[in-house]
Amino acid sequence: MNATTATAATSVRRSNTTYRWIRQIHLWIGAWGALAAVIYGFTGLMMNHRFGDSAWPQGKSDEVARVTLQIPADAQTSPEALSLWLRSTQGLDAQVIRKGPPGGGKEGAKGGEAKGGEAKGGEAKKPDAPKWTLSGGTAKDAWSMDYTPGKPTAEVKHTQNDTLAALNRLHKAVGGGIGWRILADSFAIAMLLLGLSGIWMWARGRNAKELVVSVLGVSVVVMLVVLVPALF
């Protein structure tokens, strides 16, 4: 065996070893994320059809209670202070805090002031007071509060979600807590690695022409046809 043949044989062995390792990692990742793929695939399919005349069911959410709370002065100073007060006195841990004007807006005007309008006769309307929205709970049992700064009271709404609605909330990273976020991050990273390793294994041993006319090539073309008009 000459040097060229020996070098070629070594290169082939290394290539085969690399392939076996990537294939094994691909299988491990697939096994780790298999259940997550089923959950995310199912809930993603359901939410993809949540609008329109033939909308698919999204689960049921029932309001189970409304509680009016007296807000102390020290908790009225900021959303963070209100969140701390809710946690220490009511056992409600706010996972999401939004600031905005009444009506569901997420952002107020510059400087934290809500924008005013113009009333009939050209008189300027009084700017709307900003609103703080705090929410938390689990995927199944959730709560939310809308509070207008300066008011002495606020109402907490408690909602109970059925299994489908709870799964949809988890898909959107709502109500799962830090444990679910870490797990979901691991699933997302697994999907990235699964895709990259799958592409590598599919491309191995194929030339450019074979890749273009393969399932992978068709997939890329379809993705571009659909995504480009949607993004640009």
C-alpha cells in the first residue's frame, strides 16, 4: 500500500467515524425532543388555524373569580413595587409586567406619558393615564390584573384553562415557569441541531446537482417561495 492509498483510507475512516457520531447524536437529539415535537407540532397546528370562519377549537378558558384589592400607597409607585406587594401579601408572582395606556396598548408615549387627543370644538382632551398589566399563574390556573396608577383599588381576575388551552399557553411560553422555559430552550436547541445534522447527513456523498433535485432542494425552494413574499 503506497502513501496515497494509505492517506485515502485514513480519510475514509475518519469520514465514516464522523458520520457515525453525527448520526448517533442525531438519534439522541431526536429521542430527547420526540415528545416535545409532538406537543409543539400539535399546538402549532391548532394555533395556525385559530382565525377565520372555520377556526379550530383553541381550548376553553373560564373566569372563576374576580377579587378587588386595596392597593397601598407604597405599591402604587411603580409596576415593580406593585409586583413585590402582590407576591408578599397575596402570593401572586407576576411573570409578565406590561406598561401601557388603557385599551390594551403595550407602549405609552415617550417619557412614559400617554398621548392625548382633541375633543370637539378644538379643545385638547386630557391624556389617558397609563395602565399597568400584571399576570402570572400556571398554564392551567392563571391570573391577571389591570391597574391604573393612582387608584386605590385594582381587580384581579382568575382564569382556569382546560388541557388544550393550557398546552397552547405552554407553546407560547406562558405559565410554565422557569423549569418549562429551560426545558423549552433545550427542545429549541435540539431542533436546531436536529435540522443541521439532518442536512449534513443528507448532503454527505451527494454533488450539487443531486442536492438541487432532491427533497431538500425542493424544500428550500418551497420555503423561499412562501417566506419571501411574507417577509418583504
